Amino acid sequence: MVGIEIRGTITPRTLEQVRQPLSRVADSPHTDDAFPAGVLILLDSSGGDGMAAMEIGRLARAARAHVFVAGKCSSACVLVFAGGAMRGAASGALGIHQGRVTRFVRDVGRQDVRVEADEQARLFLELADRRTEEYLAEMGMPPTLIAASRAVPADRVRWLDAAEIAEYGLSGFDPAYRASRAVAGAARFGIDGEEFARRSNVTADTCRVEATAVASFSACYRRVLATGR
């Protein structure tokens, strides 16, 4: 199993750091033989570069990665999360808001750009919004997720509860992936497909409390799949 932790600000460098391991797994014919997953990604990030986040999400989906929030995940981090073939986040761990443009100012740090006063920034934000909408549709997310995000001002964060995470399609398996994974998992653990899916879905709550690093989270994930707790 390949384990990846994405913590802190998501940047183009983050994308380059994960590109090779995710691409290697995506090209492997044995990815789905690994339990709990061929790739396990843990997230703890307040966002960053949305374009880089979407590319990481695409790589994660191609590698059929299982993606969990091991802290908090907001803004562009949610785009990475949406790329998981299996996704798990505890209530209150995912935060959304509308898109924004930032730039890095030397000796000051990253600052928001007022798009109403910067035509180039406004055009970039429009492009980014279109690409984000296309990406989320590609990942199988409902249009309501985009609508909910756009309703939150860029300088605020709306933290989603468990019902909202499910409503916006962010929890559980990608349907196409579940069709094969639940069958294989059920056979491996001697349970039915629905129970395997249930155990997978409770992993985020159970393992987030006791395990935040890949190795300990993976061990917890295996235990939950085997025992249901």
C-alpha cells in the first residue's frame, strides 16, 4: 500500500510530490488486491492552489485511492478529497466556501486579491469556477455541492455536518468502484457487501480519533473492516 499525507497549504509542489506514486499505482494491475487500499491518502489542510488540488484529485481517482480527513479539510482541500474512490470525513471536518484569488506578497505572505478591482484576477476566478464545476461533475459530485459552496463568502468557511457530507455526495464509495470493491471486501472478511460498505464508512469517525499518521490509520482501518469497530 502507498501512503500519502497532505498537510498544510496545497501548492504545485504538492502535486509534483504525489504525481509519481499515484501514477505508479494507477498503472499497476494489482491495485485492487491491496487491503484496506492500494493508496491511502490522509488530509489535513485549509486549502491552497485549486488547480493543483484538482489535478491531485484526478490522480487519486485514477489510482482508486481511499481518502480520509485526519484533521480538517477546507477550501481547495475538498477538491482533493472529492477525488477519492472511497472518501471518509467526520462531521465538521469538511469546510466549503466560494472561490477566491490570492497572491503571495514577499515578507507578508499570501493575501486575497479584490477581484472587483482587478480585471485579470476576475477573469482567472471565472475560469477557475468553470473548471471547478467541471471537475466536481467529473468526480460524480452533485450540482448542489457547487451551489452550496458559492453561497458561502470567500472569507468564511461553512463546516459540513454528517448529513450534509452525505447529501453533497462526499462520503462513501464512488458508485462504479463500490460495485467491485464491496464484492471483494465482503468475500475477504466473510460479510455481505452492505456490511463491508458500512464498516468502510465508519472508519473516518473511528480512526480519526486514534490515528492521524498513515501507518496507524491503516492499522485502524484494517481492524474496522475486520471487526466492524
